[in-house]
Amino acid sequence: MMLRFFGFLAIALSVLAAGIVYATRSSVFEAMRRESVDKAVHHATYMASQIRDLRGLLNSATPAPDQLDQIRDLRHLGDVFRFKLFDAAGRLVLVSDDPSLKGGLPQVLGEPDPEAVKVIASHVPFAEVKDGTEKPNRPDLYAEAYVPLVDAEGEIFGVAEVYIDQTDTYGYFHESFSRFAVLLTTVCALLFSVPYIGYMLQRRRAEHSQEEVEFLASYDSLTGLMNRREFLQRADALRAEGELSAICYMDADKFKAINDVHGHAVGDAYLVHLAGILRSCTHHNDLLARFGGDEFVIGFRNLDHDGVVARVRSIIVNASEEFHHDDAVIAGSMSAGIALLGKDTCLDTTLSYADAALYHSKSNGRNTFSVYGEEMGDEYRKRMALHARLRQSTKEKNFAIVYQRLVDAQSKQVVGYEALLRMKDEDGSEIEPSIFIPVAEELGLIADIGAWVIRKATREIAQLDDHSTVAINLSAAQLCDGSLPDIVRSALAEAELPAHRLELEITESLLLDDDPAVAYQIDCLKEMGVSLAMDDFGTGYSSLSYLWRFGFDRLKVDRSFVTALDRDPERSRQIIEAILLLGDRLDMRVTAEGIETREQSEYLSQLGCDILQGYLYGRPTSLDGIETPEDSEDPGTISRAS
């Protein structure tokens, strides 16, 4: 009887355990489904905040290089092993593990995804837990969640589909409950204790994941300092309470050169080092933030003028000490701009004042600080006026292109022209390109300006009744968005100009990051038949690997070597001969620029330069004025190539 009792008890306990296991398994699936929605919302929100111009990406279906980098960084966030982005119509735009992302190629838009369309229509996130056997290369158990992407106005501009690996969670429950059928007594305890413990552990994991996402949304992942949004929120609250004394803008001097020479890993370590200096030289109540790149911002609390200056001076002194990382030694420095808060000064105005003071420090030699004052106010207003002028000129295409002759070294015939951009101020005075072009790059306008130059220059050169070529300088920003090949192709077609008559001049700084998107665009230009020239060769790193990898057609000898012919002819001759020999071995033509005297012209012709350029053959002017040789020193020596 006892054995039968225990037998029935065992069977009853087994059935009870099996029933509890089945019921618990269903509840686990439902809990994981709810948790997946929460996780997906957090991760989708984080992706939307981290990927620059996400709406633009969804509209164009073409990620920019920096967006590609951000997408690659997000592919293994937390439990997410894959994510997709759909546009406002529910069409697939991007898959995080798509091999085409390696080359920067866009995802081809297809038919709208039914689930994405449902989410767009309902505005409600949707998730379900799936068995990994449904599709190959999936976890044993995973959650698939669709989350609407909503802008500040509440408009849905896309959908993020997030895949969350739930294998570990489910495996834990499955292993625990499978033992219930073997150990009947232990099963009952496990049925009540293990699910609760497992739930609490999973809850803690979910909370930790949520905390991580919230941290990344408010803080810089590299330095641990606040990001721009968090800083502005806290600083504005302190300003309203009267506790914010001053704003200080700081950045690393010549940080780009540090990255170029030592690589991005050392550059990142240097930024972390600078963040540590900021922490050690400020009070723990001060606000510290990294606004991006090498730009740091400090909000000082409850300090007078002398106290703020003392802390900033301490930071600059410490930042000027050598930084050692592995085998790299960096002798860097920082510049700073300080703006004190007045009673009625708003935060945005104070930030702009601090930025103006930083600009003043940079202009005065770096490794120093400036406190905003009336003098800097005038300088800031001039800078803002230049910003406004550039924006207006970009919008209205109120620029001019002048051309400088390119002359055959032997025959002295004009074989082409270099197109040079010019802009005038409101009073009609000419603004130096060295002044307005860097500002245009800073404002993000250079891509539009560069596209206009390509279209206008190709159209004007095509109108000449000869076979002249045109050389156009490229800015780094023109290769950032991946549209340069399309712009060039369209311009050549509209102007009906053969591709071989266009030469694009590239500096080495465009190639230092070894960006595959840049390499792809250069390959596209080469396939079109466009010529490529390495500009200012010999003044940068002059890496031979760039010449070999990208197949340049021409080297341009920097004007500094030509000018040096008058001061140190022997050494300058050796350098130019080396460049000419290199060009000959790599089947590249060589242009010498900056020629101002007849002696320089004859000297370089004898050395073997192919093309000569400089004031000797005419100053840059409009194409109408350049078609006749009257503006040259010896018009009889220059003729138009027919």
C-alpha cells in the first residue's frame, strides 16, 4: 500500500510537475515577449539617437560613411544580434549584417514588409518569440520586435525591427524544469523557487541593459563625460537656479594631425587622457561634457572670475605635458574660451560667446585661453557675418570661378585650366579662399559648393572650341556622402564634356583614414575616365602606397619647391628630380605650380616637367579674359592648343 501510495504520489507529482512546466513555459514565452518589446523600444530609441540623420538615411537608402561606422558599432548592442530599418512606407532599407555594408552600398528597396506596415498603421510596437529552427543561422530561441521610430512631432518616419537573442534565458528555464521529472521532491521546490529566482535574475539583466542604454543616451561612451544633450539640460537648470557661473569651450590643438600620425586608437586614448585631466582639475559639482570629436565643454558652478581662470589655466598646463601611449609620444596642448554668465544671459548666447573666445584663442597661437570680451565680440560678429554670407552665397550660388592657364612645358601652348573658386563680401571686396573655404567645410556647405563648381566649370570648359582640360580641387567633405561619382557623371553628361578632359585634384588627407567608401568612389571616377591628380605632392606624408593603390594620373609639385629654386637651387632640384623620376616610373605626368619667373620656367622644362602653371603665364581670371594672351608677360610665347 505504501509503495502504491508513493507510486501514485510520484505519478501525481510528475503530472503536476509536467503541468506546471507546460504552464510555466507558456508564461515564460509571454514574459519574454513583453520584455522583448521593452528591450526593443529602448534599443530602437538608442539607435535613433546614435545614427546621424536617421530620417535622411531612411529616405535616401544610402548610408554615409559615418553612418556606416555607427551602424557597425550598433550591430552587437546588448542581446541584439541583428536589426533592420524600414522607411515610412514599410520598405526594407538596411540590414545590419548585410555584406553590402562593408562596401558602403545601399540596400535595394523592395516590397513593404507586412508587419512593418501594421506597426506604422497602429503606432503600437509588436513582438513575438520564435523558435530558431524556422530560419537557418538563428539562435535556438529569439524575439523579433517591430518598433515605430517617432520624431519630436510624433510623426512615424520609419520602423526598426530588432532581433533579441533569448536562448540563454529559455535554456536556463528549460534545464531547470527538465529535472522536475527526475527528482520529484526537488521538483516541487524548484517549481516555486527557480522560476522566481530566474525571473529576478532576468529582471536584473533587463534593468542593467536598460541602464546601459540610458547611460549611452546621456553620456559619451569613450570618455564617460556627459554628451551635448545631457549637458544642455543640466546647465540650463543650473542657470535658472543661479548656480552656473561660466561656460568654457576647450579642444585639443591639432588633433587631426595626432590622428593622422598615430592612428585613431592612439587618438581615442589621448581624448580619454584629456577627459581625465578635466576631471582632476575641476570640482566634482562642475559639469563636464564632450560635444564631439576633440571638443569639450565645462560648466563651472558657484565660481568667480579668478576661480574659473585658475581651473582653466590648470587644465591647459596639465594638457601641455607629454602623453605616452604604447610607443607613441604626444606633445599636445589645449585651447580654451571662457564666457561668464550674466543675470539675463541665456545659455545659448553664453555658449556662442565661449565658442567665440575659443576661436580667439586659436587665432592667437593655441595653448592658451581667452575670456569673452568686446574685442572678441567684434571678431565673433565678423565670423557670424561670414557664416551668413556663405549660407546666402551657397543658396543663391553667388560665387565666381576663375581659371589659371596650364601650359605645356615644351611648346608653351595652353592645354588646360585650373578652376579656382572665388567669393566676394557684401562691399565687393574679395574674401580669400583660405578664409572662407575652411569655414564652408566647418558649416557643412562645401559639398553643395563643390558640386556647383564641378557643374559650372565643366559647362564653361565645354563651350571652348578646343580640347582644353579643366582641373578642379576636391574637398574631403565631397567624398563623405558617397554622391561624388553621380555628381561628376551628371555634370559631364549635361556639359557634353568627355571624361578625359576633367581632372580632379586630391590631397593626401582624403586618403589617410583608408575609408573603403572613398576608395570605392575613386574607383568609380577612374572607370568613367576622369583623370586624378595628387595635389601638393611632397608636402604631406607622400605615401607611395596611395599612388600605387589609386592609380593617379598626375603629380603636382608643390609651389614651395618651385619657390625654393631661387633660395636653394641644388636641394630643390634634387627633390623635383626625385618626384619626376617617380612619376616617370609610375607612368604619371607631372605639373609644377607657382612659376613666376622665366628662369623657373626654363629650369623646370629642362628637368622634364610636363605642365607648368603660375603667374608667369597669367593670373587667374574669368574664362572670357583668359582666352586671349594679353594678360601674360610675354604674350608671344603663349598660344592656345588647338
